[in-house]
Amino acid sequence: MTVQPGLHRQHCSVAAPTQLWLDPDGRLAGPTRSPGTGHAAEPAGFTGLLHGDTRFLCRALVRVNGLEPEPATVETEPGGVVRVRGLVRGIPGPTEDPAVELLQTWTVTPGLVRHTLQLRTSLDSLDAEIDVELAADFTDMAQIRLSRFRDTSGPAAADQSSLRWQEGSKALAVAAPGAVTPGGRLAWRGSLGRGRPFEAEWQAVLTDDDDAVVAARPLASRPPRTGPAGALGLLLDNSIDEVAGLRLATRQLPHAPFIAAGAPWYFTLFGRDSLWAARLLLPLEAGPGTGLAAGTLRALAAFQGTRTDPAAAEEPGKILHELRSKELVLESQGLRLPPVYYGAVDSTPLWLCLLGELWRGGRDDAAVRSLLPNAARAADWLLAAGGASSEGADAAASRSGNGGFLSYRDATGHGLSNQGWKDSRDAMQFRDGRQAEGPIALSEVQGYAYQAALETAELFDAYGEHGGQALRDFAAALRTRFREHFWVEDHSGPFPAMALDGHGVPLDVPGSNMGHLLGTGILDPAEARIVADRLVSPELFSGYGVHTISRDAAGFWPFSYHCGSVWSHDTAIAIRGLLADGFIAEARTLADGLLAAAASFGHRLPEVFAGVRAEDSAVAVPYPASCHPQAWSSASAVVIAQAMGVGL
């Protein structure tokens, strides 16, 4: 099995759909040939200048008088800026101190990246040459995830001012007036001295006419922060800046912004990720002008399912899972997903929940009204998927042991085997480590469905639409069935199982999924109390966040993607539910844990980190392949602030 490239030590700057990734020393050195195999490899980890689902530029190696600067610091700043400070120690001075410093500033904006270089010296005079070696490879993101890299190529065209590469619809143009050498490098010659720096700059323009997503309309200037100081303030500032860098729109609806799921692998529209990010960020929306919630709903509604297509997991009324410009192939995981893929059982109820919350907040009546036809189709899907359609729950039950619940099973053999947020192949397992067989009914999805049904019923009533009573009847029956089938018991008492397998057997291991049930209304007060206590117990709470499964499970491993790790958004959703159900102390306990974890990552929250307990490590331990920034992780800062009593 191929191990994904490590990301936890890399530096990145994102301005969707463009990304810059530098190695731990702040270099963009690119792939090299392995002496043993001859294959391209990146010993310092994945780096590059990316646009959409493709790495365009794989190398921008900087030298001064033929010498590579030695790294000193790498700093990120708001607005897509990364500053790399290095010392050119091979140029001697009058003392043993370094005499030459190079400050590189990368500024990333959608489709345009500027790289400025400022050379400084303590010497009275120095003749210098700054040289930048460039290479492009147009490697697809899916191949990079498998650590497969294409051969680099020289520019297709060059003159004294620019270099240009082209591959199909993708184009890379580098502008550096007067600096292009016959060999395709960039070189600037000049002199500098004490107090007289030497500066150079080049810029890259990246375009892809076939990409499914484009940059969203820029946000208005953010006013100066007046919120909390200290660690929470730093986390909020960083998170809001990250969210701004993840804003995208589809080509179909360029004025409907949403938040891309995450960098680098998920830089596109994802149903559950974009919806949860919008829900968590909803307190920051003051009115229709901000438009993120409405934009997310509209972007997803434009691709709402219209037919039954097992290859794409499409069904009428269903909300998509992910959008790509082409088929996604991940051979090591056995995945082959079409460009518009619907393999998610939770996207549709989450879409209805966000619509209900947008309406309830009174933020954008016009958007809500325009989406009522889509809501009606999504509600029809919800009723059918939950066994409340004309065929009835009994007929659904005859097909599997979990009839009457929203469930999933991949029908193709090359789609996602698990279609909730824990979508890795080993995510659904029993206490003894056995893998659950489908179709699988996830506990949290039943909670989403319950809330979605009641929210949508009230929405339909308010706008004079039909169908409200059918949704209320569905919700009432679902709540009863959930209580009868999902609750199990272990040595610590009762708890809601993560899921039912295809025979209707509950997965008998506590998992973080139960935290998503809070605030949905599917639990009564006594049941919510049980869940709140479980979440803060040593079995599930690491001190930094909630483990994805119990530490007592046979399959628990702190570095497992979904079987022992801690996900920032997963814990934040539990905090949100605890607050909604009145468990303020428990919410604060989890929020304190996440805030401590964020301090370990530069006051930022990654996608996921290892489930190593706080008592075993003074810092949260990274999960090496964790994406950052990740939409719902960055948005989680808002919930942490709410748990701390900060008004937003």
C-alpha cells in the first residue's frame, strides 16, 4: 500500500484554486531521480505550485552566486503571503558572521503568484547574481497522492521576458522582463552594499480552461479584529484567513461562493465538507451580502441528482459528494469516481439542515425562496431513502436488516465503500476489529435526517408549500426506530452505536459519531446526558479532542485515519451539539482541548491529528498526511469561540 506524502512539516499558502507548497526549509526544490530505481522522488516531501487538480510548477530553486541559501525562518502572513529568510553562508565577510541574507516573499492570489527576492549584505560592496531554476511537470493530483511524479519539461516557448508551458487546456506563463537566459533559467545581475539591497521579481500566471471550479468573488476588506486576545484570537484570525483562501465557485455559478473542502487533495466542491463549513461559519454571516451559506446551497443545488445512475451513485433529488473536472482514479484504494459523484448518504440531509438554518436566521429570504423547488426534491429523496416513500419501510426492510434508516452500499465495486464522513475502508468496525458489511446505516446520518425533516417541514409551512406533515411523520417514526435499534450497552452503560451493519446488527464500539446526534433533536434529554458523559470520558476524549473510536476497541490505533485519530471538525460538531443541548461545561472541556491542540500547530487546526493522549505528550502529535488548511477544521474555530463565551 502506497503511503501518502507527508504534509505536516510543509508550508503552504492557498488562494483557491491556486496553492503553493514549500518544503520545511521553505524551498520549492522539486523531484529528483532516485539513484537506485531511476524513478522521480521528492525526498523533502511534496512541494509545488498548483492550480485546480494539477501541479504546474514543480521546481523554483534559488541560488545566489551559485550557492543555495541556508534556511533560517519561514513565516506565513494573511493574504496568501509566505516569507522565507535564508543566509548565503558561502559568501565570506570580514568576520565569522554571515554576510549575506536573502529574503524571499511569495504572494499567492487566484491564478497569479509573485515571487520577490531581496538580497541584503553587511559588506560595503558585492556583485551578485540571483538565479532561479524552473521546471514544470503538470502532474495530476491523484498521482501525487500516490507519490508518482512525471518527468519535468522545459518551456514550450521563451523569449527575454517570459517562459511559457502548455499542456492541453492548462497553461503556465512566467514573466521576468530581461531576466530569461538562453537556457530557460531566470537570472538577475547587480550590485549591493550595506544599506543598498538588490531586488528581483518574477510572477507566474496559471490557467486551466477546463477546470470545474474558479475563484470566487473576493471578499470585502475585513475590518480590524476586535475579538479575543491570546491563543483564541490567534486561532480565529488564522482560521478566518484560511477560509478566505479556500473560497471557490463553479464555472456554472461563478457568483455562488462555497468553501473548498481542503488543501491539497480536496480543492473543490464537496457536499458534506462545504455544507458543514458553511453551517459552522453561519454565525459570522450578518446578512445576504456575505452569501456563503446561500452560495453553498446554490452551488450544490445546480448539480442535484435528476436520474438513477448507479455508476455515479446519482438518484433524483440527491446532493452530490464531490465535483471534479475529470474522473478521479486512486488505484491503491481501488477508487474510480466519475467527475460528478454522489456517493454520500449525508449530503442531502445536511443540505436541508443548512437551508433550514439559513431561513431560521432570517439572513437571506430571497435565496431560501428560490431554493424551495430543490428542497422539495431533496425532501422526496430523504423520505424514499429512509423507507417512507410509497414502497414503505417494510419493503425497505426486506432488502436489508436496517430498513427504515438511511443507509448506503457501493454498487460499482470502485466507488467509496463507506459513504459517511468516515469514508476509509476500515472505518466501520466492531469492537473486536471485524469490518462491518453493508448496507450500513450510520447513527449520525439518522440524526441529520431527523433534524432535516423537521426543519424542512417548518420551512414548507412558512412558505405555504405542501409536504410538511409527511416529513413530521417520517421524523417521529425515525426517532422511535432509532431508539429501538441503535442503543447498545457495554461495561460503562448504554450508548448509541456508530452504525448498523447490513444485517441490522449494531456496531458495539463507542465512536465519535454519537457527538453528531447532539443538537439534532433525535435524542431525549436523558439520552443526550449519556452521550455528553461518554464524549468527555477517558475512553473517547484524548485531552486534545474526541477519538474517532474508543480506546478500548481492538482496531484502535492513534495514527489510523478514522480508527483512533482526532478530527478537528468532529470534535467541533460535538461541541456545537453540547452547546445546543445545554451541556456548557462539557462543551468547554472539549473546546479547551482543541485550543490546546491548535497551539501545537501554530494556532491552526489541521484536518486530523494523532490520537495520542495529552497525558502522554505535551503537544498534539501530527498525523503526517493531514491536509491543511481544511474547510471544516478552520471553521471549527467559530464553535470554539462560542464555547468560550465569545460573541461573534
